Amino acid sequence: MFLCAGAIFDHPLVYHAMRFRLLAWAALLLAAPGLQSASSPLAEGAPGIYSGFYENGAFQSLTFMNSVYGWDTFFYAGFLGSGRVIANVEAGLVWDGHEAFLRPAGSPPAVGMTFAGTGVLAETDYHATMVGQVLAGTGYVTGTDPAQYTYVGIGMAPLAEIWSGAIATSFPKTDKLEDIGSFETTAASTVSVYQKFFQGIPGAAPGVIKKPDVINSSWGGGDPAAVSDEMLAIDGLARQNPNVAFVASAGNGGSAQVSAPAATYNSIAVGSLGGASFLVPSSISSRGAVDFYNPVTGVTLTGVRAAVDIAAAGEDYFLAAYLGPTGSLGASTAPVIVGMLQDPSPTDQYFLNMSGTSFSAPLVSGGIALLKDAAANHPFLNLNAIPAANDTRVIKSVLMAGATETTGWDNGQASDAHGVIRTAQALDYATGAGALNLNNAVDIYLLAGTRDVWGTAGGSVSETGWDYGVVSLSGSNDYLLSNAFDSPVELTVSLNWFADVSFDDAESVGQSLSFADLNLEVWNVVAGGFSTLAAASASIYNNAEFLRIDLPAGDYGLRVTFSGLIFETVSGSTTDEAYGLAWQSQAIPEPTSIFLIVFAAGLAAIRSRRARHFSGFAGLSRETSAGDPA
């Protein structure tokens, strides 16, 4: 199936989750001093990864996207992704010869490993290079000590190691600009790469397996039920390797269904944002509900799952350009593209106005790498003693519970006749839980009073936190919020679990075994006991539940229920289900205090970057501190 810019054609191709937004292809490259190389960095006060629409010889706007999502909190505390591994799987390979990937002396190279699947071309590609920059571009200014970094080149996790995997067996020759980025795959070419990365490679120490912290995939096409051999394998590998998060772009089909691999169950699917404060769903971002296939009955239910989990900016990026004669650009016969190619590729050129969910997903993947860096290496707040801290179900729940509400956000919540807030949809179709917010994620994941409850069956918890739990079939786990809310709050709660898909290592195939139906509830608490139901997220075909609700002052508790199985291929084989749960409460300002908040926000604008960081986090940096972006 071939999908490009929302149009579906009957052709065995897949697409990159991006599109071009240019006045003309000839305007792709910019040779403006101060914007194209590390030797000419932007000034400190410049308004990246950069997003800004370029038109008529000038940027109409320019925003350093890292800062939009809380990246500064990690950077100034010294967490740049060092020691973390981000795998990127797509058509071709990341080219780390671009200046954006330069690293300080003594640092390992940006791309630590490349791997090509069975029958794959293994060609360097322009698209993979752009995505690689968003993930882990460094932007290091050569010769600076301590290290200085340019805003233009620095990615989300600038010192993380990239593993680059290629799955394309061919890049079809085409003279159509709209088909650039298309490529062909086979089940073997795709599954072999994901199996290699999910299962890892021998580490430095005997018996140790080195695995990525996160796998990013900014490609997709078709298969909204995620039933192909490739998608079953990915779901099975994600469950088999729960500490390797899998992040995928939702696609650029607009109102069309979200495509695989984002349509898989055990992924973190990312939509695109733009507009005011980067909180408006991009018109191109796929949002159509996806399908559910029951292997026991053989029935496919269409449009019953909200596939997008979270969203991040995906419009008008300024990104590293690979212009060599390989990959998708090399296959183009369009004169404007042919005339643009150079061998060797220049190292200091950038594409303009690049848009698509291709660039939303690596923002989230890079953010996960930063969280895991801090969790492993913070001297006081590290989570090394908590094995579940790296579990994808926990990480996904933390990100979703911390997400910012997007413009027009709607997960179908409504009050019933008894005043109980209910949703059978769980997530907004376009943006899932909302916009990525790493500052909130830090609050929930690292600073909260509850960072995994003892045991796996619930317990007493703080007003913000997370837990890895296991709930029995037909049972429930209760979480009693230990302190009453003394004023109105907004409570966000996220619950995630895996679809039970196995993976056969010898045959390299996945198989659906069962699908658990878990529900999420918020209860009023009286005298320490759960009294009346306040809210419930009870979708049937999602493996995520989510609530964002306003609550009056009072005592509350959370409940996770395992109401039953949607299907089970081997009767009686499923007795419980593991899950990740995260929650955050934030005070709702009283109307009389709104003026004071607005006034304070104006004062905050003059504070330094460093002063914005969470108390107790930024001040506890690692021994090697990061230099400022130049």
C-alpha cells in the first residue's frame, strides 16, 4: 500500500511521515550566514532544532523547538542523553557526515551502529538524516572547551548514540515530487531490523546485552488493524522487550486513518502540532480511528480505536540536508532534484520548511532518552533501584499524564445522568493525551512522592506519581490519594498495558494471543473507603485509558479494573495483566487570582532560562556540566 500526503494508491510502497511545504523545490536550501553552520552560530537571544516558515528570502518566525518541550530542564542539569541509545528505523541510513552531528573530542560518534535488513539496499538517505538530527544532532562548535553548541544543530538528546537501521529494498524511480520519500519493503527486510534492535547486541561486559532505550520510526503506510506480519512482529517484540520504547509517527493523511506502524498496539503513536504555542493539531496529521481484528472470530471492526497517544510540533523545520546521490533523492528523475544533488554531499546545507509527523515522533523519542538519562544518572533522584522505571508502559503513562491539553482537545468525556464523567473513547483522535511536556514528566517521573508503589496491587499514593502494577482477571487495584485536595484541581491520569502478542525468535513472527480490557476509574473517598464513582475511562478496543478532569476539593482514589478479555486464543491462559499508571494533580486557579497569574507570567519572562527549572532537579547536575548553546 502506498500512502503519500493523504492519498492512498494500490501500490506496494510505503511512505515517510513527512511532506514538503515549500514555494518551490529550488528553495529547499538556504545559504544564509549565521544559519547554516556551526562556525556561524545563532545569537543567544535568537527566538534549532528550529521551526520557522521561510518565505521571500526570510524567516517569518523562528522558534527553538527543544525549549518548547522542557528540554532546557535536562540540558542545564547536564543530561544530554549520554549513554543512551536511540535506534532509528526507516527506509535508509542516517548520514552523520553533516556538521549537525559533530561531537566534542573524546565523545563517541553520533551513529554508533548501522544495520540493514534482509535484502535491503542500505543507502544513506536524506529523510533519515533529518530525523537523526531531531533525535540526536549535536551542533557542537568545533574547538570549544567547555563544549558550546549551536541552536541550529542541537537535537533533543545531543549526546545519545544513534543506531541507524534501513528497511528499503528499493527506491522507485520517479519524476513526481510528491512521490519522493516512497520506498519498497518486504516482511523480511522490515522484521529483521526491528528484531536486531529490540533484542540488542552483546555489550562490553560478558553476558550483558546492549539494547536501545527507544526505537523511533518516522515512516508508515496502510494496515490500520496492524495485522500484517511486520506489525505483529513489532507488537510481539515490544512486549518481549518492555524496556525498549517504540515510538512511531501517526502519518500525514489528515482525516485518514492512522497507519502502521503507529497503528500497532504496543507503540507510542505521535501526531503533529503547529499554530499558537504549538498546541493546534496540524491539518496534515493523521487522526482517523483505526481498526480492531479479533483472531478468534476472524472479524475486523473498523474505526474503533483512537490510535494517537501524544503529539508534538511537526511544522516548518530547518534540518540537516543530505544531498548525495543515494536513497530517495537519488532515485528521483525530476530535473529540480537531479540538479540539486552533489557527490560528496556538502556538510553545511539545510532543508527549509520541512513538515510532517516524521519530526514529531523524534521529539518524543529524544525526550524519552533524556528521561532515561536522568533516571539512570541523577545523583539523588535516580531510579536505578526501581526495575519498572524503564518499562514502556510506565514511560508512556508518564508522558501522557504530563501532556498539555491541546486546542480543541476532546476524548469524548461527558457527564452521565448521575454526574459521573465517562468516556468510551479515552483519547483525542488527533493528539491523544495532548502535547508533549517534559517538565510535567519530570514532576511525575522523578520528583513525585510516589515513584512505584511497593508490590503490584496498588496502595496509598501521593497527589502526583506513577506505578507499575499487575491486576488479576475480574479484579481491581486501588490507589488511595493519601492527602485530600484542599482546593479544586485538574487531575490527569493515564493507564497503559500491552496487547498480548508473542514473538517467535526462531521464525521471526508475531502472534496475537489475547487482548485484555482494563478500565480506569476515579472515586470519591469517604472515611478511607471508596464511596462513589467520579469518573471512568472505559474504552473496549484501546489498550490505553485516559482522564483529564476537574475535581472539587475532597478525598479521592484511583482504581484499575480488569473487566474481562476481548479475545483469548488459548482459553484460560490469561489470569492477570501488567500495566503502567501515572497521574498528576494541578491546582485550578480561582477566578480572583487570574489577574495575578497573568501579571506574574509577565515578570517571569525576564527571568533567566536557568531559573525556570524545577527546584531540586536542575540544581543537582552531573559532574560534567553542559555548555550553553551558542
